[in-house]
Amino acid sequence: MGCESLFYTLFITLSVALITYNVLISSNAPLRTEFPGPSHLRLDPVIQMPNDRRPSDSNSGKARLFHTAVTATDSVYSTWQTRVMYYWFKRFKDLPGSDMGGFTRILHSGKPDKHMEEIPTFVADPLPGGMDQGFIVLNRPYAFVQWLEKADIPEEYILMAEPDHIIVKPIPNLSKDGLSAAFPFFYIEPKKYETVLRKFFPVEKGAITDVDPIGNSPVIIEKDNLKKIAPTWMNVSLAMKKILKRIKHLAGYGYAVASALHGVGNILYKDFMIQPPWDLEVGKKFIIHYTYGCDYDMQGKSTYGKIGEWRFDKRSYSDAPPPRNLPMPPAGVPESVVTLVKMVNEATANIPNWGE
């Protein structure tokens, strides 16, 4: 086991060194254009744009199903969110309008946990010691590399989702004509950080606007495209973190750059999800992303940035899952927040052994 760990450490370190070297000399030397066949950690971060795009799928039904994949750890914090997420996935999977196929929790803690029978799970290894540089999110692309290589995934499309996503209605396959479907984040700003990103996406690869304002999630993507992107996403993210110690939203930029390097475009689908408390209504959206704290006084006025008389913040439940039957917000609080709490309460009321 010690030798294997040392091997992976040396291999990944070499990969990071190669990508860093390539991007730093890119202005003076031509980039490699070939990309090796699938192999665990056999990587080249610089790839050619595909010469063809697949035509729009003409088939319907099973041909358009996507597999939902959620990366997670075995922490209490990650686990309760994943259990809630999976509850709502099951509720909407087989309803009209759904192209939702299978589901996998990609558990990158390196060992099984007690929820293996409750949630379909693939156990992935975390990065070898120290490789995540204290940033656990860097394990996400590494976990996807392992899953895509080793797992039998019958669907031809993948939805990359996160534990703090709650599905609020059946999700159709929003990708089209070889383009992925992705949610645009206002805080992913490639143009603003062009000087930095050019270290990884050199001028000869295209305009900086070819790097979309997205993260890896939520994204619906063709499986074959994700298999090409994932190793590059991992390498870019590792090298980016190594060079830029304090870059915000590293995981998002790493995936966006990798997607652009592979020439995989994205439909920027704003109706993919909402993020309370900033988004006030569910409307036509498919996912609630509860990454922000929701704080209000008892008159229903937001006190964002200050702990409210009423609050729901996932970070309040880092060491223990939220109790069943959370108190509902006061009158006047936006529909998005009310819906979020109702859905958490329904899930916790129906998930067996909640809190254990």
C-alpha cells in the first residue's frame, strides 16, 4: 500500500509539473495536440479542439437519459446533504418530463461507509497525502477520473451535481447538438482574470470568452466528452492551485478551462437552478442550490451577513444533521427559502434512521 501511494504521489506530481511547464512555455513553443487514450492518470493537459461535433440526437427516450453523479465525502456535513439530495432524485426520477437515469454518489474518502446500501455509491481514492494542498475540492476531478474509467455507466450523458442540490422537478436532458448544458455563475469571470487564466489557456487556443463562466456543476454533458475533459480538469486544477494559492472558485475555473481546451461548448442555462436567498422564486428552475445562509428577522426581512432571528444555513449542521421538522420561516420570506425548508423537512421525515 505504501509503495502504491508513493507511486501515485510521484505520478501526479510529474503530471502537475508537466502541465505547469507546458503552459509556461506556450507562448514560445507549439502546443501538443494529441490526447492519449483513456488510462488512469495518463494525462496530457493540452488537447486539440475536436474536428467534429455530433449532430443533434434524433432518438428519444433512453438514448437521452443522463446519469446523475454527486461527489461527496464521508463527513456528517456532506452525508446528510447527499441523503436529502438522493431522496428528491428518487421522487422525480420517473415522472413525466424526466430524462433522469441512474444515480451514483462518488465517495472520495477511499473507503465504504454505512450508507452504501441506501445510496448507490462508487468508492474513489482521495488524492495522495498533501496533493490536495489543503483544498478538499481538488479531490473532485480526481474522483471523476477514477469513476469514469472503472464504472459501468449505461447512460450516454452525465449530470454532475453536488450534495447541496435539491431537485425540485423532473429534469430533462438540457444538452443539445454536442453542447453541454451548464449553469452560468456570476462570480466566474474569465475576462476579469484573463492574465491568470492565460497561463492555462494560451492565446493560440482561442479567445478568453471561449472559457465559459461555469463550474463543473450543474452540468449535463456527453459521457465521452467528460471522459476527455476529466483528466485535464484534474491537472489544470492541481497546477492552478499550486501556482495561485488564494484563487477563489478554483474548482469552477479548473473545469471551465479544461472544457474550453477540449472545445466542448456549453449552453448557459440560467433556469437550471436558483440560489436562495438571492433568487426569490422557484419558477421554472430545476434545482435549489443552498450554498448561502438564509437569515431573516421575524418580520421576514433579510439580515444577510448577520445571524437572523430565523435562519437556515447548512454550515450550522457541520457536526450533526439538521433535526426533523425544522421551524418554517416567518411570513414574508421569499418562496425559494420556504420551498427549501419544506423540502428538507419532507426528506428528513421520510429518510429512515435520520440523525443516526
